[in-house]
Amino acid sequence: MSQKFVLKIIAHSALLLLAGFAGAGVAQAQAIEQRAAVCKACHVAGTLPSTSVIPNIWGQSEGYTYIQLRDFKSGARNAPEDAAMRGFVATMSDADMLEIAKYASTQPWPKVEPISTDAALLKKGAYATALGGCVGCHFNDWNGFSANPRIGDQSTAYLAATIRQFRSGSRANSPGMSDLVRTFDEGDIEAVAAYLNAAQ
Amino acid sequence: MWAQRSPTSMGLLRESRRSGNLVFTDRIQLGRSIAVCLVALGYGVTSLADDTATMARPGSLSQERLNSAAQNSTDFFVTHGNYAQTRYHPADRINTQTVKDLKLAWTFQVDLTESIQGAPIVYDGVMYLTTSYNHLFAVDAKTGKELWHYKHVMDPAVSVCCGPNNRGVAALGDLVYMATLDAKLVALSAKTGAVVWSKQLADPLKGYSITAAPTAVDGKILIGLAGAEYGIRGALKALDAKSGAEVWTFHTTPANSVGVWATHDATGLDLHRDIAAEKAALAKRGDPYKTLGGSIWQNPAIDLANKRVYFVVGNPAPDIDGSVRPGDNLYTDSLVSVDLESGKYICHLQYIPHDIWDMDAVSPAVLTPVTDQAGKKIPGVLHAGKSGYLYVHDAKDCSLIRSTGLVEAKNERALPTREGVLIRPGLNGGVSVTPLAIDPKLGLAFALTNESALKYYFFTSTEYPNGKLWLGGSFKGAPEEPTWGDIVATDYNTGKIRWKVKKPLPMFGGILATAGGLIFTGEGSGEFGAYDSATGKELWSYKTDAGVNAPASTYMLDGKQYVVVGAGGNTQLDYKRGNKYYVFAY
């Protein structure tokens, strides 16, 4: 993600923050759909390009989304790319986070495209996820469960960027994930991201 | 216990495309849908039973009846057969002669296609079975007709490392008990499935979960906590069976977890510990017991006569990095015995002090008389570890009488490195959470093994991450190494292996042994087979539509003997998932 893009998100964030979370009392009174509209400004609810470094969150595991929001606020998740999200959650209460996470989990998972049709790449990705034991936490058809996210049918660029963040430690809110993906090489990362993206 | 995919199952890579959050079958009937709606509304359960006179109805399950489980050839009161957890059942109508005529009676389709690991309990013509995500069904044991269905509503954020598994229920009096992934114990009416009480035992946001079945005994419900992959402090808890009030808690990691600075494991292998560095770390960091792990994944065994409880404790946290948890890390990777009434410590034997391989103790302990080194018959305890050894203990003081290596080993206890070091067996076992069965007449213990290797890595230390995945290192499949599985029969009075049956896939599930001279076990391929207990000869098999990776149960009803087993596949080995229990009869 370029610095310019990050700055743009932060600017948007500030505006949306004022619009969406102008105070706990007001926030409580707003219908959840209206408040989630803030999220939809970046996390599009329509077709998501596979080149997006912003993930799909609609239909995502409730527990995972909640914990990420919590970690943005506490600073446990604090990579440079997370600056915008930290702005959004600053005034959110625990109940707000739970409510948003629950709402997001009930939304339909959007289309994410295009998906890779490179058979060799997909095979390599399948093999790397098998050796990596990813299914142990992300489960059948990569659906995830609760605190463990669904990683199938996610944006390729986001998946690859996330693996790199875990590897480098810049995303530090799951040291176990960091250790696990440190056994991947660069080629594995591209292949795993493409394979999971295509696992729809 | 951590789950790592075996490279053997590579051939089973899924290419399915998905459409919903969970894969529901098309069998969901209107009544079931209404039940689910009511669950969504917070009612938790609805009874689908009508009130016909022919309906199977559970009677009250007294302690007296539970005590008789080992001699009772009609029912299957507890998930591992009886309090000694022998998984040896006295029914013998199906035997080495008649098993050829064993036929499928019915199947029961559950509402999720995911890993099944529990063995049903059956009494008074009713079967209680569970699936992943804590769905519990009461089913007419003769016809397969559903009586009621409870779908647990989970807390919003639950962390489970090795599949959304559940290993079954316990019953006592008029209640059935199930422990949940969000670390609750739920007591339900055996007749209706209505929730009578529910008790939160630990915080799921800190990584606590429960996959074990509870054990009901003497007015208490015993249940162990899991979550060592997230830095929990493990415990075995006893709750009042009527109210859920806590009777006692035994922490699996005591406030002084340091131990004796053991340099070798229980089988004599060098642990390659840097004791000086550990002592320095202890002085600096203090005792690590508060986040030291020590999960319990299976039921404790109960010695009714002496009111003693025997159970095994899983790995220390973090799994691979010992530098942040100096000391022997008591009582991780151990057999432990406590007093049933008070929960007070009696004895322990640590298999692998300061484990940095996740070579922990997860298969349930079994109580049986064994021959000691002097040739005397004494009360004993059996356990098969992920380390790949069958351990035989003196029940009195937990001491080790003998051990037998069941699997091929390579680089045992080598230190993990940045480049990765190949170790065999890897952390899937050996013998995983899969229960043993024994045949006391033959003096044989039957184990299912996972013959595979993993590469172990250590990169850098991290501090306790507040309930997040905390492994302290990594592991990866080793495709260059052969993988397979065995059924292994070991004479526990001598330690000699009597027979082995080799299978193409690493074994995971469990074994049922019967007085008919048979053992029953399944495979990841979907095969479910009966074998001659004395020789291992396969006498019967049936091909199901998914991995048979659960232990079987058996019972008698109207003159016929039934055998029931779940075919739900397995998450951690990625064996084909399914959604059925298969029931065979002769």
C-alpha cells in the first residue's frame, strides 16, 4: 500500500469518524445499517477486486472481526497499514465492536474477482497450505470459525499482504500466525494467496 | 496438542466451492428448521419428539448403573465404555464367527458436515450423539428417529486450534451434560433436551475452550479445559451435578511448576536442555505457571474403589519455545492422579519435562491390572502418548513400569532450528487424542498410530499474546518422509508388541474392543472394520462416505447387538468430512 493511499484513507477516516461516531449516545441511537455504512466506504459490499489490499469483511467470522477491532483500539494490531482503522475504532465501545462484528458476519460474502486460473500456481498454493497445516485453524473449505477468519474467497492482494505482515512481524497480533507463515517463501506467498482467493 | 496436516492426505485436497458459512445438508426438515429458528431466538432447544407410547424414553441413570458399566452388556453408559476407560464391552453376540453377518441398520444424518470425534452413549434405548460446533442429538437407538436436537449458541469469539470438535456427553440422573467450545458446561434434560443449567468455566477470549466429554461420577461432573496453544492455565474441574456449583479445581500447572530440572525424558532420551540458561530465565521472569498451558482433551479415568482420578495433561505453552517457560513445566505432558472428593494431588509422572515438540499426553488414561517388574499383578494405568510410546504405570504412585515404542522414530528430542529439523513422529503423534481400547482377557492394549514426520522451526521468542495463538515456533509437513498408520496390539504385561496392521493413512479415531473377540476401528479413507483381537486379522469391513475418525460404541436392544460410529472425517488431518453416524446390527 502506498503512503499516499494510506494518507487518503486516514483523511476519509477522520471525516467518516465525525459523521459516524460523533458520540457514544448518538452512535447507540443510529441503526446498525447506517453505522455500517461507514465501513462500506472502504470495505465495499459489491464486487471486490482481487487486487484490493482492503479485505472483504462482509460475511466474515464475528469473533475475528471483533478481535481485530479490539486490537486496533488497544494497539495490539498496529502495522502502518492499520492507521486508518485505528482512527475509526478510537471512540468505539466494546459493545459497538461486538455489534458491528455481528452485523458484518450476517451480511452476504461479496464476489471477489478475478480469480487465478493458473493451474500450476493454484496447485502450488494448495500444496503449500497443506504442508503449512492451515486447515487446522481455518477449517473446512477455509470457512474459519469464530476468532479464526474465513480466508477462502478473499482478495488475493490482501491475503499476500497479510502473510507478509505476519512474516515481518509488523502485524503483531498473532505471534502464532507469524511463526507459521515464516516457513513460506515468497513464491509460496503468491501461490497461497491465489489458491485461497480461488477457493470460493 | 496442535494440529498439523499430514502430507499423506495431500491426495484429498479439496476443490469444493462454497456458498454459505456452514455446509448444511439438504435433509433439514421443517421441524429441524423451526428448532434452529428457536435456537436463534435464544430458546436454545426445542423438542421434536411426539408423545407416542412406543417412543424410546431414557430412565434415570443412577450411580449404581454407571458403576456397573464394565459388566453391563446392554448399554454404553460412558463415552469410553466404563470408568476405567477400557473401551472393552461385554456384549458378544457379534463375535469372530458372526461378524460376517453384521449389516448396516440405519444411518443418522446430522446437520453439519464437519469432523466427528465423539463416541455416543446409549441407555434405555436412547442414543446421545454430538457433532462439531456442539450440536447434540437424542436418537431412538433402535430406529434412528430423532427425539430432540440441541444446537449450542456460541459466544461471539472462540478460539480453537484443532477443529471445532466435541468428544461426547455424560449422563447422570435425568440430565445429560455437554461441554462446549466456548468453555461452558451445559446440563440438559435427557428426556426433552431443555437446558437445565449452563455454567461458564473459563474465558474463551483468553483462548479457553473445551472439546472433551465430561465424566459424571458421585454427584460430580468432571471436565478438563483446553487452549494451551493460546497460553491458558489448564485445569480439571469438578462441578456439582445438580447445580453446576464448583466443587474443586485442580490446576494442571501448579504455582511451582519448576520441578527437578530433569535432563532426560521418562524413556531415558536426552532433552538437550540448557539448564543454566533456564535457571537464569527463571530468576528473571519468575515461574511461568499462569500462562503455561496444560490442556485436557479427554475424559479422566476413575478408580471407584479408591476414589481416585487419573488423567493426562497436554503440552506447555508456548508449544515450541522453552526459553520463556523455564523449568520442567509441571504437570504438562504428565499422567496425574488426584483425589475424587477433594481434587488434591496424589501423584504424577512427567513423560517429557520441558517439552518443546508438542509431544504431549492427550489419549485418555486407562485403568487395568498390570504385571509389575517383579511379576506381581497390581493396579495399573496405561497411556499412549503423541511421543509414540505406550506407557504402563503403577496406579499407586504413578511410577513408570515399562514403555514400548509403537512408531518409527527419527531425531527424537532434537532441538528445533531456524532452518527446520526433521523429527519423527511429529506433533500429530504417535498416538493423538485417539483413545486406546484393551482386551483384559488377552492382556492387549490396542492403539492407533500416526506414522509421519514434521519439520520443526524456531525463529524468535514472543511474550504471552493475551489469548492469541502462541506456538513459539513452527512446523511443516515433510513430504520426503513416508507416512502411514498402524493398529498396534501391545501386551501391556510384558511391553511386547503382539501384532500390527498397516494402513495407508495415518490413523485417527479410536477403538472399541468387545467380548466377542473383536476390535472395531475406522480409517480416514472411510473404511470401518472389525478385526480379530488376538491376531489383527480383518474379518469384516464397510465403506462409509467420509473419514471414520471417531471411536465406536456398542449396545444390545431387543436381542440384537448394535455398533455405532460417526463418519465426519477429521479437521487436523484433513480427512474427508461427512455428516453421518452409521449404525450396524446383528
